[in-house]
Amino acid sequence: MISKELEFTGHLIDSMIFTKVLDTILELEGEFEILEFDVGKKKEDYSYARLLVIGKDEGHLNKILHELHKLGAKIPEVEEVELKKAPADKVLPEGFYVTTNHPTFINYKGNWMEVEDISMDRVIAIRNDKAVCISIGEVKKGDLIVIGEKGVRVAPPERPRKSTHFQFMGGSVSSERPTEEIIEIVAKEIVNLKKNGGKIAVVAGPAIDHTGARDALAGMIRDGYVDLLLSGNAVAVHDIELSIFGTSLGMDIHTGKPVPGGNRHHLYTISKVIAAGGIKKAVETGIIKDGIMYECIKNNVPFVLAGSIRDDGPLPEVITDVMEAKKEMKKALKDINMVIMLATMLHSIAVGNLLPSTVKTICVDINPATVTKLIDRGTAQAIGIVTDVGLFVPLLYEKLKEME
């Protein structure tokens, strides 16, 4: 048997962190002894726990410590972070540390510093005496890369110390919730965030156009509730198709019936925009007269359109190199405080992978599996609302207008 002493500090009881710690040890067939446990007496007080974690051998113990590290475990003795040079571009030294999306700190040259631009499944490099979170594709030969978990601390999210609009939802997924009540809560959170100078991003799928939610989202952009749009070719194409032809995917959205020749409308749309020189030019010349992309252009709201192999065209602004699109999305998400994901599994998971756990994340989809997959892939801070975006977005916009 081999053991290691660990410390945990924070709101350990009401945030369920201590329960998760003990469950993790037992699930991995380890043992523990609670050496010290001081419970915070007041709401603002932290609790402190000191544990002896016991494994069958060094490999077994390290496996347990690796999982406890994600829950904020600290080794009592102060350790300097271990660094090794990257042997080549995009090549990492053995034993490199893989990040979570939680706030992370490293002990470098005797000082604890926060890792910048944290997101999951990346590595930590020292550049210009700063700790930065980078993807494997950004690694350069000679970069100092963090090795192992020595000198690394993670601060997992804790339950808010005062009541919040989202507190009762607790991050679970259910279609049983009172949707109108939830929408009002989301609207209040948006209004409060914007009043305090916060920024909101929307991740949108083409169902926004097909279900009749397009005008409401365009209104949210026009009225300043959206600071960034992340989407794909389809959303933009069908949004512009609605502006030019009044159809989405060749369907009359009011009747749900196809119109004669409507199957060609999206291709006509793409051709017209390409001929005009892009979306912005098509807006300026009056080809596009309303809608989501129109309001983005008119109100200087940035957007990133990431392409896929399914795209027709695509439109000139679509980034077809997925690695380049991911880089632009990551850059655009800097300083975003809330992300609202609307009916798009792939884009939601992609964006979720780029977010720190401190960003409020709301995922709205008619399919519960979309929200479950998002959370299972590491975006544990996401709140799932299982409903039709065609109902959700117009009602959300209506609530926002009532609060103005």
C-alpha cells in the first residue's frame, strides 16, 4: 500500500465537492483517512479538509490522484511545476499535462499564476513568463510544456453563495420543467448581464430558420442582446433565402408546405451572394433586406461561420478549414460571459470544448440527447432546456422586450 496526503479548500459541503472526492476514491477502489476537517461556520467561510489517500501501489495511487486533481486536490508541500521542451512543432514531450476547463494555476518560479485562455483538452505552455493554454496544433519546437500534475492546481466551480436565477436548475436536463418560467429566468439573467457590461454569444443551428424563430433572433441582435454569432453555412444560407424568396429550404415556413421550384432557392441564394461579393456586399446593395445576417452586418455584430462537408456553396464568409474556424471561434469567444446554444449538436459541442467552466452556458434543443452529450463531453456547467427553439426564441425575445 502507498499513500499521499492531500488538501481541499472551498465550499466543500454545499457544492458537493467533498462527496465527489470520497465517491471518486471508492469508485477507483482506493481507501482514505480523514485527518482533518474544519467546516466553515458562516455562508462566506471556506471549509478545509486534509485526507490521506491510499492506493494498492504507485500506479494505482497516481490514477486516483489524477482524478482528484480535477476536483481541486492540493498537495500540502509547495511544489514547483515541472517543464519540458517540445521536441518539434505539434509534438509534445512525454507525460504532458492535459487541461480541464476549470480555472487552473501553476507554481512557476515560486509564484502561483493563473493559466490564460483555459479550455479543456489542451496543454499549458510558458511563453514570455506567462502560463498559456494552447492546442497541440499551436505547439512550437522549444515551447516549455507543463509535465504531470506537480505544481498545478485546479479550482472546480462551486455552488453560488447567494441565490441566482439559474440555481434551481442545477445543470440537469429535463423536459418536465415549466418552460415559460425558465424563459423568464433566462431573460432576467440576460438583462442583468447586459446591464453590467457582459457579453453574450449565440450558437445557432438551421432549425432557427425552419421553425420560424429567425425574426426573433434577428430582433435580439438588432436590440443589442447578442454580441457574437457562431454558426455554419446552413443558418446563413436559409436566413438569406428567407429574405430573398420567403422560403427556408424551399418550404413556406407559415404553411410548412414546399413551394414550386423551392428546392432550388438555396442554390440561387448562394449564387446571388457570391456574385455580390459576400454577405456584407449583398446587404449594402439591398439584395438582403432583413434577417439574422442582415442585423449582424447592420449592427456590427461579429460572426464566425464554420463549414462542413455537407455545405452547398459555401457562402464566401464560411471558413472551410475547420482548424482555422476553431481558432477564429476561440478568439471570438474571449471575454464572452454567456453562451446560448440553439438547436445544433455539433456546433454546441465544438463551442463547449472551447469554453472555460466559468462561462454561463444554456443549451436549448428538442432532443434531450444533445444536451446530455454536451455535458458528458465536459461542458458540465451547461443548463439544458429541452424544447422547440421555434417556441423558445420568440418567447424569450418577447420577455426581453417586456423588461426593457
